[in-house]
Amino acid sequence: MAGKLSGTSSTTARIHISAALVVASLLAGPAFADCSLTSTGLVPLTDMASGDLYLGQYEGGLYPGGTSIRPKSLIKASKKRSKAIEPLDRNGDPDPEGGSILFLSIGISNTKLEFDNFQVRAEADDSVNPQVVMFNAAQGGTPADEWVDPNGEPWTKIERFIERQGFSPEQVQAVWIKHAHRMPAENGPFPTHAQLFQNDLEGIARALRRNYPNIQIVYLSSRTRAYTDKPTDQSPEPYAYENGFAVKWLIEKQLDGDADLAYEGEDDPAPLLLWGPYIWADGTTGRSDGFVWTCQDTRTNEFVHPSENGMQKVGDQLLAFFKTHPTSRKWFLQGGKGGKPKLSITISSKKGPSPHAVQFSVNATLNSGAKKIRDISWTFDDGTFARTATATKVFKEPGTYKIWVTVADEFGKTRSKKKKITVTN
């Protein structure tokens, strides 16, 4: 289901949204902004089976048809775009030895905090490609609508920063976006606020293509769980959860071939848009990969921004995703031959009826003097993850799923492997 708000600009719609909507939502029931909001009863998009509908009419999953398995057309397109990512010089020309791959984050203060954790850990990790240069371009206090204009202040700040560091916009090739509106309740009830947000994400995608001519892939994530449902707070529930529908609809719109999001040709207006890690979880209710988001993962003076523990959790998901996903690991991890660890994956059951619970474990053999495996990362087909030697995942929707694992030894040598799980009806 496409989420575009037809015939209405984001700015015009915001001006005409009545304040009565916010008042009505305040009167609708009790509101919490504390650690008591352990469950909202909402189901992560990745855990919704086909036929499961939000509010009785909006399908879940990450992709059309209520599935979280990447469509074949998207797999083909992402292989091509991923292969095109390579070290470039300041002019944007290939430079295998001295060039760089600029990898940016785009978003709000939450994004900045979370990408900081990821960046510090990635830059200290010997397995990460040293030619990947990460810039945390997320900016606090600048919601999505302020990024739509490609000549706006957020983009000017990034360009100045990149130039000061000795790089150029022509070297930007990959971006992670996690964005939001400042006060989504002011933009109306669902789906209106999500449609307005989707429109702004479209504008940001086109601004990225205009400002960074060699950009290949944009990875998108939706918000983390908030421990507040006060409509007057910044991104409370269920708005934080519903943020994911805007990302879903945006990617579906590009898959449907919308001309404003075309990405195949050099002069097309947008880059390829992909789901990054799916981050939302319903508090202490375990997701299908066991992931939870506790009150202690937020700053308990306002229950929306991540605490140090929350930053670590999102950093874990980003590391797992970019180290394992087939669209990222070949450019994100360092190359080189020889001395790589060997690995095998043990699966408790390769095939079964939904919901199908599977336990995975890794056995790694070291080479070339390495004494320990330093890092293990899993990513499942729906963007969920694990960072342990043994992982458990429940597959709720029939289909054939891919599972990727990457192990790294103490010298940064890596080995990756893929397995498939078949879930029957």
C-alpha cells in the first residue's frame, strides 16, 4: 500500500492540521512517560505475518505483500549498486589505492548518538575496510522537513565539514538514514503523519542524489521504542512505531517504479533505497530475534533519546548489519586473501511450519597464528540480528529466508557464510 499523501504538500498540510487533534489524543486515555510503559501491544513490522493488519487495514512486513523477504528485483538491483561502491578520489574517479568510500549518517539527535557509538567501534575494528571513511552528519534539532531542500543549511554544514577534512561530495557513496519529525502528533493521526513523513523522506532521497552524484545505496531504519505515549512529547508511541510504515511505503513506492524515485540511470533523481536494520521492539516483549528495548535503554528524564546502553544496542545492530549483509560487507570489510578463519554453521532445523523457531550456532577454526575469534555477527533476512556465537530466531511467515554470519579474528581477518531456512505454511 503506497503511503503518499496525494495532492497535498507537507508544509501546507502541517499548517492546516488542527490543534484539536492533539487535544483529542490527550483525552483518549491515560498517558505515560515513565518505565511503566513496558508494552504497547504493537507488533514489530518484521514479526507481522501476511494477513496481519495494523488498525485493521495496513499490512506489516518490510516489503509488499506483508513479507520481510527481499523481492528478487531488489536483490538484483542491490547487487549492482553494491558492486559499484569503490574507493574514489576527490574528483570521483576510481582510485583503488588512495581513494576513499565516504559513508554518512543522516538524521536527528538520536541518529547522531547511535551512529557515534557505531563509528567509534567500527574505526577501532581491524576487520573494517580502512578506506571506508565515516562521517556522522546527523544533526540534533533538525527534523526531516528541514532536510528536504538540497540547498538547505543541514546540507551546507555537511559540505563544509567534508571539505575541511580533505574530502569531497563526489566520494559519498553510502548513507544510513534514521529520521523523524519533531512533534509528529501535530501532523495528525495515522496514517496522515506517516504519509507526511514519507513525503519528506522522498525529498531527502532526491537531495542526496543531487548533492552526491556518486551515491549508490541509502539504508533506512525507523525509530527506536519510546517509553512515553504523551502526544505532546517528541516522537512518543505509537508515533515512533508508525514511523516504520513511512519507510516501508517509501521503499515500496520505489519498487513500484515511481518516476520521482527512479535510480537506474546516471541522471535519475534518487539513489537505491534499502532497509537497514529494523530497530523497533515493543519494550520488554521479546522480538522474534529476542531483542528487547528496556526503559534503561532510554534517558529516563524524557524516555525518547537513547541512554549509553541504548546507544550500544543500536551500535550492535549497525555493526551486525554492515558486517554481514550482502549489500554492504564487500565494501565495508577489508579484503585480502589468506589467513582467514574457517567457519561452519549448525542449524537446529532447516525446514518447518510457521512459526518456526530455529537455533543457529557457529564453529570457527583459526588460521595464521590467530588465537581467538573477536567478533561474531548475524543478520537475518528481515533486518533483525544477533552478536553471539549462538542465536535463536522465530520465523513467523512462510517463505525461504537467508541468514548471513560473519566472524572476525583478532587480526581483523573475516569469513562470511550464508544459509537458508524454509518455512512452510
